[in-house]
Amino acid sequence: MPDTKPLVQIKNINKFYGKNHVVKDLSIDVQEGEFLTILGSSGSGKSTTLRMVAGFEQPTTGEIMLDGINVADKEPFERDVNTVFQSYALFPHMTIFDNVAYGLKMQKTPKDEIRERVMEMLDLVQLGGFEGRKPDQLSGGQKQRVAIARALVNRPKILLLDEPLGALDLKLRKQMQLELKRLQRKLNITFLYVTHDQEEALTMSDRIAIMHDGVLEQIGTPKEIYEAPASKFVATFIGETNLFEGMVSADTPDGLEISLESGTIRSDAKGFHFGELVAVSVRPERMQFALEPRDGFSLMGTVREQVYVGSMIKAIVVLPDGQEVRLERLAGDELPENGPVYLYWDPADARTIKTLDQVFFSALENAEMR
């Protein structure tokens, strides 16, 4: 988003709970009008990061800038942000109108303006006509829309959302993903969203920041994250992939030759050297097969089974070392029958990744030489 400016700047944030280092030197810029998702598994530090932006937690070190102002020491009510949690936290004794209007009343907004803004927001979240109901008269998805309307009616500079769809069933969650994205685009409000759901992040986000063990592994568009993972963790965490780990055995004019336990493969990646340990990530839909070896590839396996998954069909190929390789096609497309098959792919469809195993390998070699 080159024509926008950072609305939120998280600068070299560290967070300790005692000796537990839960967020490690984290820096992220959130652009104005952007839908940015922090994605990670439980314990990755994503919710702690969101809580620090909201003001519910204080960073141990580092700065949090909101619209150019350092807010790291400001109370939550002093920040122009609102937060939506997984629990709806609606007032059960109040009508939907009064729930949404609560923040405006606390700000002593004129009554006519309150009514206009509340009704406008209820229409935006498709709850016009529900203003006289109580929360216990609504479904889970409707309650979540009320919580979002209550947060947005105050016109915050940024809306923080901490796994807001986690309590909904799968069908409703998918529907709400599209509605949230539609709402964000219509209002052009910056969304900072936290989830552990990879599909949710890919569906909704302009950019995704992937955290693992308190560290930012990669930040980029959904396409960049999926097609060009920066680490083995990202490759295996986002979607499904086949990961081949081996050593660079030759650097030829046609590219790198990489030796695996079960054969050799080819890569056109740059910046790698002879003897380096690498991992090559190939998505199942990019895998190819043949009955004869292809140039640069000597990877033969045995097709064990085919699995039908609705509109998709998958084949599982077992290599001599026991590794399972998955191929995926649309139902009706060709996949290999049970029996021996050679695997290959277009090197442009693969991602060669430096691996931390090289660090340990080099350290072991150095230790043995002493």
C-alpha cells in the first residue's frame, strides 16, 4: 500500500512475564486503511501484541506509535482505538440500540447524533430493525455484529479484533469473514486482526504478519506468504506443502542440484552454495508426475492411495525413505494410479529456503575439527 502512511508503528517491542520472553524485538507498521492480520498458533505472542496496542498490557521495552504519537504509556481510554474480543461482552439488560450507543452516551454525544450514528451502524452490519431486541434474542453471529457495531460507532482510528469469530460455527464464521472484509472496505477503517486460522487470514487480509514463538517470521500479502514462504515454519504453517530437505550437491548452468535421501531435485534459486543444507517447498497443486525420470529429477515413489475431498482429489506418493508427498488436482483431472511414479515440478513453482539446520551442522563440523 505505497500511497498510505503507517497509522500504527510497533517498534522493537519486547514483552517479558518474569523470565518468559513472549514477544521478541517485534517491529510492524500497520498502514492507514489496511486490514492487517497477525497470524500464529497458541503461545506465539499475537494476542499479547494486540493487547499492548490496545493498552491492556505494557511493553517491557520498545515503542508503540499511533498516528505519530508514542502511546506505550497511555491508558486504553486515552488511545483512539476500540477492541472486539471473541466474547461479545454485551450488556444483557440493554437493548441492541443502547448497547451500540453506550460509548457515545459516555462521551455525552447529542441524542439526535447518537440515534443517527447508531441506526447507520446497525444498517451497515445488516441489523436494521433489531434495535429494540435484547442480546438473548439474537444468534451468535448477530451478537458478534452488535459488538463490532458498538466498537465502530465511536469512529476509532483503528479497530483491534482478537479472534472475534472463534466462537462461531464454520459456516457462520466463513460468512462473517466476508462481511467483515466488506465492512472494512466500506468504512476504510484500519483493522488489526488476530487469529490462529490460516484460511481466515488468507481470505480477509491485505497483509499477514506471521508470528512464531514471539518472533515475526514473515510479513507480506497473502499471495507472497503462500507462494514465497521465508522459512520452513511459514511453508508448513500456511496451507499444505511438500517439504524436501537436502544438501546442495552441485551448482550448474541449469541451476542447483540438491541431493535428498530419496534422490535428487533441481532448483533455480540464487544465493546458495555447495554443501549448504536447504529445504524446498512445493505446494501439492504444483507437483507433477511422470512414468519416466525428468531432467534434473530422480525422485521415484509409489502411489499409495487417492483421496476424494469434494471438488478436490489428492494422491499420496510414498518415497523410499518413507516421506509422504501429496499431489492435488480438481476432481476430474488426471492423477497417477497406484504404482511407481516419478515426481518433478517446474523450479519456478518451488521455493528454496535457507534452514537453521545449517547453523547446527556448521557448529558440529567446527566442533569436530577442534
